[in-house]
Amino acid sequence: MTQNEFCQHIREIHELKVAQKHECAECIKTNSEWVHLRTCQTCGVTLCCDDSPNRHMTGHYHQTHHPVVSSAEPGERWLWCYEDDAFVEY
């Protein structure tokens, strides 16, 4: 896949933001558990995925409209754009 095939939101990312801690900041506040973590590529917050009970990253997208997240899981290298329903492995 060439860069021209990526959605505009993914093309605008020039440097990946990575998780500072391997935890969901919102789940920590409520003593909740998470399944997998995602890092917002706009603001850098790391939150839980849709397989997690609280789905904090999707809530973050709906609240902020930050479109692209990356997996914060070791060994996973992909981006997801909520707005364009686009998935890209790198």
C-alpha cells in the first residue's frame, strides 16, 4: 500500500505517538480492567479498546473527534481512523 492509498488523517501523521504507560488512564481512575490499549495520534492519551468493558478510546473519539489511534500493544503495528473506517498496518 502506498501513502496515497491512506486516508487523509493517516497521511497527516508524520511521527507516531507512543504510550507513556501501558495502562488505560480512565480505567485506573475507576479501578476497572481493560483488554487492549490504543494511543490517540492527536493528543497522545492511551485508553482501552472496544473489547474492553468501558471502551474509553471510542468515547475519547466521540468527545474530541481525534480520528486516528494506534495499537499500544507490544508487537502490534497498525493505525485505525475512526472517521474514515480505515485500517493500516505498518
